[in-house]
Amino acid sequence: MPRSVVTGGAGFLGSHICDYLIGKGHSVVCVDNFITGAEANIAHLKNDAKFTLINQDVTEYISVKGEVDFVFHFASPASPIDYIEFPIQTLKVGSIGTHRTLGLAMEKGARYILASTSEVYGDPLVNPQPESYWGNVNPIGPRGVYDEAKRFAEAMAMAYHRTHNVDTKIVRIFNTYGPRMRKDDGRVVPAFICQALRNEPLPVFGEGSQTRSFCYISDLIRGIYLLAVSDLNEPVNMGNPSEMTILEFAKKVIKCINSKSGIVKKDLPIDDPKIRRPDITRAADELDWKPEVSLDDGLVEIVKWFKKKIGEER
Ligand code: NAD
Ligand code: UDP
């Protein structure tokens, strides 16, 4: 039975990775300090003999007994409001946490999968963004703590690959949504859907002309697994290339929910990227991966999730 360590395994993406790996017959060791994660995300795995939880900060020495085949390093605050609230923890988990987990992978002879981000491209000057683009990042702005931590993490992963021959993989994840996102995590999908379900105005930052695209969780997790078992060591973009403005997205959410909400314009956060769209040619060519869930279908699922969460408030 393959054995995987998943850091950040109690978070949104990490908990779906734990589920997927267990479904593939792995045993899973989840390492999380719950800074932004939730027990509820892994409650269903607690009594599974294939699942173990280590409640610790991955910037501290990580001790895992026995063999390990894969290390998935997904621990990090990921929503802009989270990494702006926890700037130093974000820098530490991306730098020291990456160093620790690479050390664990090297000691165990395990494959290593780093959760990187489209934020390594910053406020991009090319669109769509291929992996060969080096980015346009402000290192000292409020988002710099996340962007630079991930850029450092990528550099560290490549150094372990080149120097110690660790079989490292880097997935540059573009905006992904799905069940287990928090209502209050501040990202645009939860923010808009929860407001629309409450028939309250949707907060569009700036004029809403900035673009994003949204990948459904099941597509992303399938792609990450394909990458994990591949021979690739270069970074791979994963996301949905179907780009739209944030204002268009707000209107789509209102229509999909048949909500009475209007739109309220709020200040655009500093360094908010103006355009973003993944070039997924490498994932398509090398992994035969592309997203299959349309935004319309994904919205139906995520609306169900937030309806339930809002229902629990009452
Ligand atoms: P999340 O906040 O739901 O999950 C992060 C998890 O990491 C949480 O459970 C948190 O408690 C844990 N964690 C953070 N610091 C830790 C530490 N020092 N020690 C142990 N655990 C720690 O966020 P998410 O959306 O699931 O993101 C997961 C990963 O994917 C992150 O690395 C993020 O940068 C990356 N990512 C996500 C997206 C996305 O759209 N969701 C996009 C790009 C990159
Ligand atoms: N956004 C918005 N209203 C919100 C939250 C976000 O208009 O309540 C915008 C934000 O300015 C950004 C886009 O939506 O341009 C995506 O934001 P998110 O925080 O989801 O992730 P990002 O892509 O910025 O990392």
C-alpha cells in the first residue's frame, strides 16, 4: 500500500487530496496545525485505519515513522485575507515548511509535490500565462508574503531536485473552488455565492474588470494525482482557461441563484492582478489533462454546499 504525507491536509484542497489518495488505496498521514483548516474537513476520515493526523506546524521538525512514498506539501494560508492576516506564518510555511518537507522526502526517498500558485506570475504582463513566464511580482507589497514564499518554495524544490536528486513536482494552481471552502474565507467564489444566497449586495472590488477563471475541485485533484505519478519535474499550470471579468462572474452568480442581490463596488486591493488565465498546454500534452467540469455545472455543486452552510447558521 503506498503511503503519503499530506501537509495542510485539513484544508480545502488538502482534505480532497487525502480523500482521493485513500480512494486510490494509499494510507495517508495528514500534518496540519489548523491555522486556516478545520477538523470538520477530515472528520469523516478519523476512524479510517488508513488515515493518521499529526497536529503540528510543519515549520517545526517533522517526524514520520516508517516508509513514505509521496509528500504533498499543501500547507499554507491561501486566501488573500488569510495571508494578509498571517504574513509571517505564510512566509515561514512557504520557506521553512518547504525546506522541512523536502528534507522529509529526501530522507524517505519519496516523491515530492509542491502546491505552488498562479501568484508566482504576480500581476502578469502576458496572457495567458505559460510556465516559461517569470512573472511580475511586487516583493514588498501585502501579497508579496505569499507570492515570494511560493517563489522561494519553487526554487528550493528545484534545488533539492538538482542537488539531491529528489523527484520533485510543482503544480501552479489557478483559482479553484468546491465544497469545504469556508463561507468567510474571503475568496471571490464564497464571497459572491454567500451574498447572493442571502440576497445581499455582491462586493465587486474595483470596477470588476480584472479577470480570473475558475477550476472545479475534482478536475484539479485528478490533475495533481496525474502529476504526482508522472516523470515531470518542471512546473505545471493547472486551472480552467475559461477567463471572465469579475463583474461578469458576479452577474453569472446572481443569475444562477436567481438572487435579488445587486452589486456594490469596493476598493480594489493593492497589487490585485488585472488579468489571469492559465496556459495549460503542458498539462494537456504531458499529462493528457484538461478540466472537464464547466463553470455552470460546478456552480450548481458549490451553491449546494454554501446553502447547507448558511442553513446551519440559522
Ligand atoms: P486552506 O487554507 O484551506 O488550507 C491550507 C491548510 O494548511 C490549512 O488546513 C492550514 O491549517 C494548513 N497550514 C497552514 N500553515 C501550516 C503550518 N505551518 N503547519 C501545518 N499546517 C499549516 O487553503 P487551500 O485553498 O486548501 O490551499 C492549499 C494549498 O494550495 C496552499 O499551499 C495554497 O497556496 C495552494 N493554492 C490553492 C489555490 C486555490 O485556489 N485553492 C490556488 C493556488 C494555490
Ligand atoms: N474579489 C471581489 N470581491 C470579493 C473577493 C474578491 O471582487 O469579495 C476579486 C478580487 O479583487 C480578485 C478576484 O475577485 O480580483 C479573485 O479574488 P480571490 O480573493 O478569490 O483570489 P485571487 O485570484 O485574487 O488570489
